[in-house]
Amino acid sequence: MKIKDFKINVSQSEIDALNLKIDSTRWPDEVNDKHWTMGTSKEFLESALDYWRTDFSWSKHESKINEVGSYIFKSNTGLDIHFLHSKSKDSNAIPIIMTHGWPGSVQEFLKIIPVLNKGINGICFDVICPSMPGYGFSSKPKKNGINSKEIAKINHELMHELGYKKYVAQGGDWGATVSKWTADLFKEHCIGLHLNMILAFPPEGDDPYEGVSEEEKEGMQNFQKYQEKGSGYFAIQSTKPQTVAYGLTDSPAGLAGWIIEKFHAWTNDNENKLVIPLEEVLAIISLYWYSNSIASSMRLYYENGQAGFSFDYVEQPTGCALFDKEIVLPPRVWVEKIYNVKQWDKFSGGHFAALENPKNLATSIVNFCESAQIKDLIK
């Protein structure tokens, strides 16, 4: 059997070991700055680790993952892929494979899965959420070459094994690049693409700002700000991920500080708090800790390089959900050079759409499937 049931079961001894690590944290000094200018606030992180140590219950979150439908798929690469699979009661449900990014996990989709299963306006979904290789409880690649393109091949193999001949691919962050590759490589099977982070660049030759609205120009400042003040992690993880991995793998404070800063900066970085509840962020951090996957997850940045991105034109209908705090917000005229855009939705919110705005993201997916007549394409 290529697919078997899989239940996450972190032992009490592993939880106790984490707590001992937290208790022995050696804290750095800090310039008195509550604006996160140089990174995660020490005051905030101290409070977060105290909550993680005393009030947080991993078993509750573990149960949520297991209850959705948790499985392991043995891919032809030899890698074991952990995935969630939740089927709708509607026999005409649309299969959708949703791929997470970094520093995310399949936990991002726990809120949106029941919404999509139940459906909106009579459009329901069978939802499949794989953990990418090197993430969570999927296998860690032991050799180079597992980039977004190769992950797309594994995702398609999974959908084929589950019996889905035609499906929609959805994603944000690295999940967007994986989903884009899926559309490129499997045109007869991936009959629709939906993205909540869209990568597109100005066309060569012509004035890149022709047809770009003032509102879109303002949105493009998000990426400029990110490049100037928030992309240091990208440079490290793309070049020397192993060097930083030693500290993040051994220190709960280091791991939490590294990840929490992204949940702060990529949602609303104007307050000394998180938009997404700390409980949910700690659940994701805990998954990285207990699966010992921070090193292998960061290597995807190194593996992708230039080969991880595709900017070939996507013929299949594409839906785009743009959240105003997202890192990149390309103008529609740029996006239409690469994607066959059938749906263009704008919402308030940030990078982690399925966590922060599950209903809006679900609505965008449904609207796209309606406008692109995906049900007719599935038949």
C-alpha cells in the first residue's frame, strides 16, 4: 500500500525535554525597542516562551491534525509524504490540493478545510494538504534537487494515487510556486489554479507601469519594504541554511524568535502583538520542533534558486486572492502576462491567509471555481 494511516503521537518525554530546554534559555541583551526594528521583541518572546512552557497544550493541536484525516504516502522518489485528506459529503465535490509555504505547515489549513468540505453556494471540495518534503512529518530529502518543481511532481503523484484525475491546485508562499509548477507540468489534470501569493514581474521592453493603477503602485511598496528591511532571512536560507540551523534546532527560543518575527512582519507589524493568535503560532512552531524539521525546511530556499520558479504562461484558468499586507502585490497587468486570470479578489489581511482569513480565502476559491466553471471541466 502506498498510502497508510498516520497518527502524530509526541511522547510526554519529548514534551518534558522541550520544557527543560525552555527553562535553560540563555537570553541575549536588547536595545530598548518595542517596535521590532531589529527583530523579534525580547519582551514579547519571553512572554511567548512562558506561555509555551506553562499554558500551551500540544496534545490538543495534535488531536486536531489527526482528526482531520492524517496519512503517509510513499512517493516514487522514496520520500514519505505526510498529508491531510478530508472528503466532502457531496459526491460532486471538486478535488483541491492546497500546499503550504515557509514557515507554515498543514496546520494552516485546519480552519479552511471544514468550510471547503461543507461548501459555499453548492460548491464543495475534497481537500488534500500535503506536508512538503522536509516539512513536518514528511521525509527529509537526503540529497540535493528537491525543489518546487520536483515537489509538484510528488503532489501530482499523490493526487493520482488518491484517484483524482482532475483537480485544482492552490497555494501561497512556496506553495504558490509548487502549484504554478503543477499547472505547468500537468495541464490535462490540473484544470485550475488558485493563488493567494502571486509572483509576477514587469514585462520587458514596454513601460512597466503602463496600465498600473495608483492603488497598485502603493501595494508594490510592500515588496520594496520587504527587500529593504525584511529579506535577511531569505538571503541566509538561500545560501547557508545549515549554519543557522544548528542554533534553531537546539534552542526553542531561537526557533520561536525566528518564526514569530515572520508572523509579526507579514501580517501587521505596527503593534507589539500578533494578528494570528499566539496559540496557533506556537502550534506551528511546536510542529517544527517535534518533527526536527527547521533545517530541512529552510533548505528549500537553497534548492529553489532560479530553478524553483516558473514564469511560463499558464493556460488553465487562474484565480488570485490578494491580501493587502502580503509581501508581494503585483499589478494585474503584470499577472495577466503569466496567468489566465478568471478571478481577482482583494481582501484585508496578510501572508497567512488560510490562518488569518479562512472564510475570505474560501470565498475566493469558490468564486474562482464558479467563474471558471471548474465543475464542468472536472467532468
